[in-house]
Amino acid sequence: MAITNSIYAKATVSITELRRNPGQVIEEAGDAAVAILNHNRPAAYLVPASVYEQLLDLLEDAELAELARSRRSEATIKVALDEL
């Protein structure tokens, strides 16, 4: 049985090359993710801080949306704006 590993990045770099010059890898990546390969298989992804922060925001939004969906069937309580 052959195991295939999808790579979810347009750029790849070996762990060895990343060790040699991490600054260059980060600089060349720009705003894109880089797949870090170990024995030609993805071992990790290097993502820019801004992309990671966006992912965290999306995960938080998804969690809040799920919470809102789960509470739809609960009883509602009317509150006047002046009471808040």
C-alpha cells in the first residue's frame, strides 16, 4: 500500500535547507506558506504570522458560530436596552 501525502503549499523546502538559512526561507516565502519536508514528506508548514493570526480568528469565529447554532433552540429572554 502506497502512502501519499498531499502538500498544501506552493513552495517546499527540506528541513536541512531550513536549518542552513531560515531567514532566507522566510524572506522568499513572503506571504505564502512553505511546506517543510522530511524525507520528501511534509513534516510541518511554515506560515507567516499574519496568516496564522487569520487562521486563529477563523477558528474562533467558527467556534462562536457553532455556539450560536447550538443555542438557537433555547428559550429567549427579552431585555430592554435601558436594562443593559
